[in-house]
Amino acid sequence: MTRTREWLYAWLLLLPAATLLALFTHYPAIANLWHSFLSTPKANRPAKFIGLDNYRALVDDPVFWQALTNNLWYALGTIPLSIALALLMALWVNQRLPGRGFLRLAYFTPTVLPMIAVANIWLFFYTPGYGLFDQIAGALGFGHHNWLGSQSTALPALMIVTIWKEAGFFMIFYLAALQSMSPHLAEAAAIEGASRRYFFWRVTFPLLMPTTLFVLVNAVINAFRLVDHIVVMTRGGPDNATALLLYYIFEIGFRFWDSSYAAALTMVLLVLLGAVALFQFFFLERRTHYQ
């Protein structure tokens, strides 16, 4: 009887969170999967079952493949650099420096700015002719360049904005982890004659792996959910050079009103994120040591 009461009590504690998770995560995912097998309803034409037609159209859609490729490059370009820069900043401001409170504030400020405001700030920086980057290039003797209007530089320009905004957010978690470490570890390493570089790779970085895993999960999610910056800065151009997967879903669903095809695209995004999550938690989790 006691064991049954404990079991019931545990499930009652989990019930509110499980209910919210089912209503706002599992049910929408299942409903979206079912909707991807239907046609898009029109005014005088209800939705009907069409099977895998949306997925066949997806395979033959060149814009989808370009958006997926852009998103993979975007993730590869932003995730490692954001995490590495956040770790470097955390190590820097964790030291006893004059004005380190101001440094922490300066690094964290981009995080609290709204996405639209950040996009407009950088839109001014990238403006051809009188933007900040072209002013610097002109002072150095270089010509003007349309950073967001060139296929070769538009996507890297968006990557820079993302790194600038996210690094300060990730820095807070690394800084908290660094401050929770015992100072006796550094003292013992110094007594043994270990260099700062050796101490970082053999002690500090392994102890930061739980934080790194948490930051990595957030960085991956952020890399596949960018819409705001693209809407303000490029609208997917030039020639779909900055069209990422979620932005393409947004365009299909809310601009062209093809909800069933957007549902099929969303399922691809969910499967992709699910595969990345499985890799993170079954491969990286085994290499993560908790104190």
C-alpha cells in the first residue's frame, strides 16, 4: 500500500508538467504529421488525404534543398564560434580585472536587445556606401561592398549577427560554472607545477562539459529557428542565399498559404532536430562528467 501511494504521489507531481508537455509539444507534433498527409484546404475544397505527395514534392523542390544547405552551413558557422567566444569571454571576465563588472555588462548587453532591434542595428552597419563597415573599408582604401546583396557574403553577414548576439548569453552559463568550481583545484595544480594551459584542458574544460552540453543544445535550437533577422535584413535573398529552413516554412505557410506542404517541411525540421538531439544525449552525454 505504501509503495502504491508513493507511485501515485509521484505521478500526481508529474501530472501538470506532463499535461503541458502533451498539449503543447506532443499533440502539435502528431497533428502536424497527420496534416502533412493532407492537401491544403481551400474555400470550396476541403482537405483530403494525399499520402506522401507533399514529401515527393519536397524531394523535387530545389529551394528546400538550398534552404537546408544554407541552414547546415549556418549552424556549422555559428555554433562552434558562439560557444568558443562565450568560453573565452567567461574565462576573461572571471579573472580579477579592473572594471570587470562593466565588461560583463558589455558582453551581455546584446543578449537583452530585441531581435528586431539587433537586425536593424546591423542593417545599418551593412548598408552600402554609408554603413559602418563601408566607412571603415573606405578609410582603409578599400571599395564599397553590398554585404547583404551579394550571394557570397549575405549568409556570413547573418552569421556574424548571430554570433554577436548569442555569445554573451552563453557566456553567463560558463561564468556561473567557472565560479562554482573549487579554487583548491587551481591551487593544487599550481603546487604540482601544472601550466595554465594544461590545467584548462585537463581540469577546467572537462568540468565544464555539463555546461557545454547545455549550451550546445541551445545553440543548435537557435541555429534552426532563425526568422526575425532574415525578415528584416534579407527576406531570404539574394536568390535564396539566406533562406534558412524555418524561414522557408514561414514563407510557404504564411505567405503562400500552403499549410500542408509547410507541415511536411516542419516534419523534416523536427526529424533533423531529433537526430541531433539523439547524438548529443547518447554520444556526448557519455563523455560528460558531473561533479
